[in-house]
Amino acid sequence: MKMETNNQLVNKLEQEYSGRKCGILIAAAVSVLVLLCSLPVWNWILVNASETIQVLGLKESAKIASGYTVYDFLGFVGESKKGSLGMAAMLLLIWAIATVYFHIALLVKVALNKKGKKGNLSLYVTAQSAMLFSAILSIALIGYVMFANGQIGASVIHLSPVVYVLLVVTLVVYLMIKVMEKREMKLYKEHGFLAELKRNKVLFLMLVPTVIYFLINNYLPMIGSYFAFTNFNFRDGLWASPFYGFKNFEYLWKGDLPRLIRNTVAYNVVFIFIGNALQIVFAILVSQVTVKWFKKASQTLMFMPYFVSFVILNVLVYNLFEFDYGLVNNLITKLGGSKIDFYNKPAYWPLLITAFYIWKNIGYGMVVYLATIMGIDTELYEAARVDGANVFQQIRHITLPLLKPTFIILLLYALGSIMKGQFELFYQMVGRNGLLYNLTDIFDTYVYRITTTQPLSIGPGTAAGLFQSVFGFILIVVVNWLVKRKNSEYALF
């Protein structure tokens, strides 16, 4: 009897209305409800303002409101001077934004009503993600209120009933979608993650060391990003230092951000495109050499600068361009010209930095393209020669098109770090010469300088690093999406 009741329920959920299943429409309706309740006009967190001011010993002029949304609760953290609440409030904000994203994605998919190769499975995954994120957000808010009241020492913060209603509704819809998904998975012979884990447990076990490595070295350090939002001091530590909001970013913007963006992006664009173009050219030239000893000697000579220490590069550059005894100025004077004060004229340094970067890296980058060329089927070249194609035509119609995927992948990798410069190169070539900063200062040298010369400048330095990472992440996602639209085989993900 129970089995029949469940089947009847599933059948009703899978009945179609205007081409969409009833269960999907219910999930979409709940998403609309969540989005409406998530608007900044609805306060989810309620505060007893007068009692809070009294308990914390704040001034009467403290701007403590009676209600906050998840989006502006960081304002309460700043006004209450309770820095220990900041990190958790920041995580709640990020989670809330992710929740809104999944609900919008669900509504877009329902509106488009496009079925994939495996029916509605992709839609079910999005729906489950949206509901699960909402439920976890509600649970996290309940836990956060308990934590916040414990930190303040009084029960001055409460949650709106909306939070509890959304928790129940989203969990019910999540279970409903799970039931619908189960039937569709049987139809398309899908097994789910747990079945896949059981089937390939040895392979997943082999992934454990890699996962642990990335957790320790890549993800746990990301917690330090919170420095960017605090006025850090060693007495209170990271978790209890006064919450500073976006003031560190304001300091960065008002100071040097436009110049740093211009310099960092401009240098990297030049490095990426001129560097890759020359690496392709030299890889093709080396591949055309038939004399083995000359080919190996050329590869070795071009690869050697990559191993030259940046400290040695500093010595080399100084001895070349020093005003009184530098080799370049000595040659100029012997030829009847006037000496050039390179270290007091910024205009020369973009060209010099680019030249030395290419000199150091051209051999290393060339190896990647040369390996791709060596992997091209020789029968393609033989067929082209039979058809009367000369060397240049073979390069144009065979080599370059087959190098395109490698170039795009390297380009995507490079764009991810376009806001990160070659710190060693710039620091060793320019050093602390303030006269050259206008055209040579990049994010990495700026962060190093303010964190080593200014006391307790951890916040602005972290803000600069966080801006770099977010900028690079957005850029690589957008470029990857554009590449995927053009040719999905060339995309990274």
C-alpha cells in the first residue's frame, strides 16, 4: 500500500503542464519565493538595538539597527566592534550570494525548458543544489545567531520566522526532487555518485593524497583573505581584530590601484602575446633544422637563460645600463654620443623589462610548442609535399592550425594570473628606485613594498592580493566561456 502511494505521488509530480513537470514547477515556485524573501528589503536577522548598545558599552550614537539582511549584517559587525563575528558573517554573505545564484540558474533552466541528452537530470542537479544551499544557509544562520549571542554575552539577536519556514520548505522540495531524480536515473541507467564511489573506490582512494595536498596548501590558506577586511593587530589576532569592511580596498583604490592595474595588465599582455608568438616562431625554426648537433646546440643555448638567477640578472642589467661605467653608455660615448641616464628615465624600462623577460623565457616556452610539433603526424607533411606545398605552406596549413589548441590552453593559464606579475624580474631589475615606479610598479612589487616597509599593513597587502585573485578568476571564466562557445574542445572546463 505504501509503495502504491509513493508511486501515485511521483506520478502526480511528473504530470506535465505546458511541457514542464509538476515537480519542476513547484521547485521553480519555491525558488521565486526564496529570491523574493532574499531581497534586501526583508530583514532575516533581528537585533535588540538598545540592549546591544548597553551590553557592549557602546556610545548612544552607535548605528545599531533593529534588523539586518544577510547582505548588510557586516555593518552590525563594524558598529558593534565585535571583530570575532566578522569572518562568520563574511562566509554567510558568500553563501547567500551562491544560494541566489543557484536559484536564478534554476529559474533560467526552467524558463528555457531545454532537455539534455539525459532528460532532466541536469535540471534536477541544479534544483537540488539550490534547495540544499538554501537549507544550509538557514541552518548556518541559526548556528550563527547562537554563536553571536555567546560572543556578545546576551540574547540580543534573533531570527525572523521566514528563516525557519524556508528551511522546512526547501528541505521538502529537495527530497521531492530527489525522488523524481531516482526514477529518471533508472531510465537513463545512471548510478549516482555513491554507486560510482563504491564501484571505483580504489581510484577515489588514490585521489585522497592529492585532495589533502590541495586542502592544506591551497584552500586552508584562503582563510587568510579575511585580513583584507580587518584592521589587523597582533593583540586581537585575525579573528578578533576590528572589522574594517572595504576600507582597505578604498585605501588601495585612492592610492595606486589604477596605475597598478595599468602596469600589471599591460606588461602581462605584452609578455603573453609577444612571448608566445616568438616561442612559436623559434619552435618552428628549430623543428626545420635537419643537422642534429646544430639543433641540439640551438635548443640548449635558448634554454640556458631560463636557469640564470634573477640576482645574476640584476648584476647583468646594472653593468649594462649604469650611467658612469655601464657597457651601453661606454659604447655610446665611444661612438660620439651622449650618455643616457637609464635609472632616472622611466621611458626606457618597459622595453628593457620586456626584452629581458623574453630572453629568459623564450627557450622554456619554446619546448612546449616544439613538443607539440614533434607530435604531429609526419604523413601530413608528406602528403602536403606530394601535393606540391612548399615549407611555408606546410607551416601555414598544417603546423600553425595544429598548434592552435596548445596556444589557447597556455593562453587560458596565463590569463588566470594576468594580475600577477613577474615579481623577481621587476624587483631585481628596478629595485627600490622610486623614479621608475610610474611605469614599472606592479601589484607584486607594491604588495611586497607596503608589507615590508609600513608597519601593520597586512590588510592593504591582502586586499591587493585578493583583488588580483578575483580579477584573474573572473577573467579566466569569461575567456573560457567565450572559447567554449567557439570550440568546446579548446576550453579548460
